[in-house]
Amino acid sequence: MQARAMRQTRILIADDHAPVRRGVRALLESHPGWSICGESANGREAIEQARSTQPDVILLDVSMPELDGLQATQAILRHDPTAKVIILTMHDSREMAAEAARVGAKQVVVKSEMHDLLIGAIESLDGAAVHLGGRVLGNETHVGALFHSRTERYRALAPFIAEGLMNGEKAIHFIDPPDRAAHLDALLSEHVDLASAEADGTARLVSWHETYLREGRFEQDAMLTLIQKALRDAAGEGFSRTRLVASMEWALLDLPGTAQVIDYELRLNEVLPSFPDVVICVYDLSRFRGDTILGVMESHPLILIDDSLWESPFYRPRHAS
């Protein structure tokens, strides 16, 4: 019996410097199962070739004539929202990573590090990787997100939410009921149609009164049980991963148990390693006190601030007494 041929991963390279294109081609063609389906010298050519060749992966230099890599990314994704784009840049910066994530690129690779990082970056585009704040999440999946404004919040979270929906993952959002319409509108302004995802069962919007504040109080044990059930139920529906985003302003309400929010966050770290899912707890920096924000940084291994993801230097795992 003849062996079935390995499916080729087809890659488009766009850079205005021919020596760079040749170097990238040589590096990638040495990888089994990868082939170069086209080369472009500017952003407009990249858009045209992306449409005509339909590559699996598109590498775009951020500085190109006619249209730069970020503009080309936006145009390519408007035509094909499933396109997987990696931005190539001369300079590493948080601002570049944030801007690339905002326009929908999967990753940023610095040209001086291509030989070490580019192959791994392409391998991570198989749908298993989770991108947030310009980084790929590893084993830690409990994130404390700190924002000064709603604009910051949705600019940072929309690409993460969109990536999950594009990968066929479940989206679960815990929100204040009056905020539902504004939440959907803010995501739609970032080109994430969560309302349609909710209609087809890919997304779930759940109010605080069905989660944290059932019966008008916060019970840690009940909430930990509820989160585990929600994640298991999504897996039972066939979803490979759930991306859960929780708005945490419920902890500001003067209700029984809400002062225990940080202890609950610490306990959540003991639950989540059993799941492949990602949980982001969102805090408004303008509303929470400094001691609570410090508690957030102590109880989350990862902190998202504005558009950047960091390992928390204050993280301390909870130890049972």
C-alpha cells in the first residue's frame, strides 16, 4: 500500500530585501513538510499573493513600501479571517507586540533571532497555542488583567477572544448584567462578533448573579465547583479549550463574602492545572484599592497590564496550613 503523503505547510514570505527573503526561504525549506509558495517585495504584493496562493502561514516584514506589514495584515485578515500572520521586525518592543496583536497577527519575531525562534513560532500556529499580550502562554493559564480604561481592556482582550473563536474554542464571560450590551458593542467595535458566537453556542455570557453572587453572597467553595463544572461541560460539548474572561467588579459590592476575593483567586491556582483552559480575571485599576491590586499580583502567576503580559514578581502560591 502506498504511504499517504505528508500535508505541506505552505508559507508566503514578504520582505522588501531580497537577501532576507533568501535567508528565510533557506531556513524554512530545511524543515520537513514546509514549502515556500511565494515571495513579495511590498505590502500590496503580499496581499495579492495571499489571496491567490492561500498560504497556511504568512510572514510579513513590518517595514515595507506601499503598505507596511501591519496594514497588510489588516487587509489580509479582512479577506480571510483565518489567515495566520507572523510579523518580522528589526526591533523588539512591547509597543510593536501590542500593535501586531491588535491588528490580528499571531506573533512577532525579531529578525536577529529568526534562526532561533522562527521555526518554533510557525510550529506554534497549529491552534494549540494561546496568544496574549504579545506572548504565547505556557503552563500557567491564570491571568490577572489590570486596566485603566475600557478602551485598554477591549484592545488587549479582543485578539485573545477572537483567536479562541477562530480556533473553535468555547468563550465564557462572567459579566454584570447591565454591562451586557456595552460588552458586546465594545467587542464588535474590535471586530469580534460575540453575539453571533453566543447564538451558535460557541460563547456564553453569564451574569454575576448566576456565578459569584448566587443567593446574594459569595461562597468560595460553590464558585470553585461552578467553574470546574463549566469547564468540564464545555469539554463534554466537544470544545478543546475554554477561554473564560471574568469581570471582577462584583468584589466591590458590599455583600457577604466578597472580601474573600483574593483567597479565592489563590485557591483557583490549585484547580486550574487540571484543565487546558485559560481564565482571565479582569480588574479596573480606577476602582480597586491598592492593597487589592497587590493581592491580584500575588494571586496570579501572570499579569496583563495594558497590552503586555508579564510573569508576576509578587506571585505566591497558596499553601494549605
